[in-house]
Amino acid sequence: MNILVINAGSSSVKYQLYDMENATVLAKGRVERIGMDTAILMHEPAGKPDFHKVDEILEHTTAIRRVLDVLVHPEHGVLTAISQIDAVGHRVVHGGESFKSSVLVTDEVKKEIRRLFDLAPLHNPAHMLGISAVDANMPGVPQAVVFDTAFHQTMPAKAYLYPVPMALYRKHKVRRYGFHGTSHKYVSERAAAFLGRPLEQLKLITCHIGNGASCAAVWGGQSVDTSMGMTPLEGLMMGTRSGDLDPAIVPYVMGKEDLTIGEVSSMLNKHSGLQAISGISSDMREIVEAVEAGDKNATLAFEMYAYRLRKYIGAYAAAMNGVDAIVFTAGVGENSAPLRKAVCEGLSFLGVDFDEEANLLGRGIEKRITKRGSKVEALVIPTNEEWVIAQDTYSLVQSQSD
């Protein structure tokens, strides 16, 4: 079975095509600048040269058509016919309380995703554009949706509720939802396999650290707490997001600077975090280079970033009354040895016996960065959210046909 995985944004579409029988990626790529006459398709077929093309692509239906065309192209493609795509899996950021697991797309599912637009106005509408574009280009092909929030639906009320009037939860579903669920799920399972221990017996703290960042407390394979909240703004300091702050800052700054709700939201989501403190970049690689060159602002940004991550790890160890392993994943977590060192060296009180030499070895591989015999393990596990989406889609389609 071949499954096409799609992650649709407001002006982009990312895709990967999987051969599920052989667990291989046949092709991957993305379309960027949708809505412009300079849109670009970047296609990477397995075993063939990469292909790039600039073209006018004004909406998502055309973008998906371009993707399908290149997948069956005689020179650049990997299939002979679109009919060889058996199903399509979509990433959807917000499933609210409605979706506790991945589901096949139906009219009712579409209706519910639209109802959740208010909870994720920047993401869910774009995901629906992707679903509708597949409907238009591949009528009758099964589609599944995999929700970033679903993995965290196991959190208890004491973790997901905010201490605000309960009417806000009952009427407007104001609560913690959490995100990056497919990543936290994947690396938890891989960590258990790496350690050779049953997932059900482990207390894990998984750290998905990219431009967006979140931690999760995973106990027995279930999320019991996570740092992102009702939106992806809460929690850790991120590339351009503030993370946790005093909520009174918002009305205070709005009054002092005469900002609108939209302007203050933009400030906290797009102009804060590493970018704001360093004054240089939201990219950890550039921050580290500036730290090594002696830049004081970059050094402060790096120290704040590591400090806040270390605090969350300590909090989740307390929440679970212990921890067996800490897992680093995503772009920064997998690739920034200086950040992992800064975090782990401050966790010796937990029993983390950091191995600096192991921390510097290899990229893109699963590895242990603590010494043998360390009471608490620290691991690097490359994430693979697309594979989780493909697997869930495969299982749902197989179940429907059985």
C-alpha cells in the first residue's frame, strides 16, 4: 500500500509518499508560496535527482495537482499512475476534545474540524484546504486525519484545566490541549525500544525542541502533562514565541504601547523568544555561533532557553515522582550538542551522568548521551512524525477493509 502524507499550511504543502510494505519513502517535497505566480515545487524522488520548478500556483487544489503530476512524471516520478496512491494522511494541529485518536475523513469529521477553527485559526483552516484539495484531485481515495493534540488527551483534569472560572471551560473549552503529539508518541516508543524496556514501565520526559518547542511527561506510554497549552504559545521559550509569561503583561503592554489584540499576539508569537532576546536570530545554530564569538545578548538568550527547558524537566520529574529517561528530539534537540550539554549538566541531582564525548558523536541517529550506569538516561531520538501519520492512516484503511 502506498500512502501520501500531507501537511498543508496556509501558503505551503509538505508531502511524503510511503511504500508501507517496505517501510520506505518513495518521494518527498514541498510546495511553497501558494497564492503567488512565483510558487516553487521542490521534489525529492528516491534514487533520482531532485527536481525544482517555479510556477503560478494560486490555491491548494492546484498545488496538490502539481504534486500528483510530479509523482507520476516519466522522468521525475516514482509511480506510473495516481491510482497507485491507496490513501492520504493529513496532519491536523487541533482536534480539541472531539478527537482522541486518528480517524478516517467523513463529512462529520470535516464539519467538526471546521468547528474547531477558533482553537487553531492559523492551522486548521489550512489543513481543511489540503483535505478539500485531495477531494478535488483524488475523489473516492480514503483520507485520514492525525491530530497533534490527540496523544495528550490522556492528561488528567488536574493537568489540563486552568485555574480560571469553570464556565470558560464549559462554554468555550478553555483548557490545555498540548501539541507535537505525534512526535512525543513516536520518540516515546522508540526510546523504550532503544532501552529494551516495556514502554508501560517507563517514566519519560520527551523534549521536542525545534523552532516550536514542547516537553511532555509520558508515564507508561501516556501523556500526563505537556508544556504547550490551549495554543502552542505556552510553555518553553522558543524561536520566536515567548512561552510562559505573566498574563498581566498583555493588558499592561497593550495600554503602554497602544497595541491591538492582533498586534500583541503577533509580538508574542512572531517577535519574541530567541529572536527577541538575542536580537540576531531565531535559529539556534546562529545563536550558538554568536555565543562562541562572545556576543552577550546571544549568550543571555541561550542561557534563558536552556534554563527554562531544565526547569520543565525538573517539574515533570516531580509530577511523575521520578524519571527513567529524558529524550531530546526535533531540529534543535537532535542537532544542538551545546544545548543538550547545557541542559543535562544541570540535571545531575536527578541522576543524569552526562557523557560529553557521546553527545558530540553522530547526527541523525538514536544514541545515549549519558554514561553507562547513569541512574537517569538521556537519549537523542530523531523524530518521524510523517511515519506516524502514515502508520495511522494505513491501520485505519486496513481496519475499514477488514
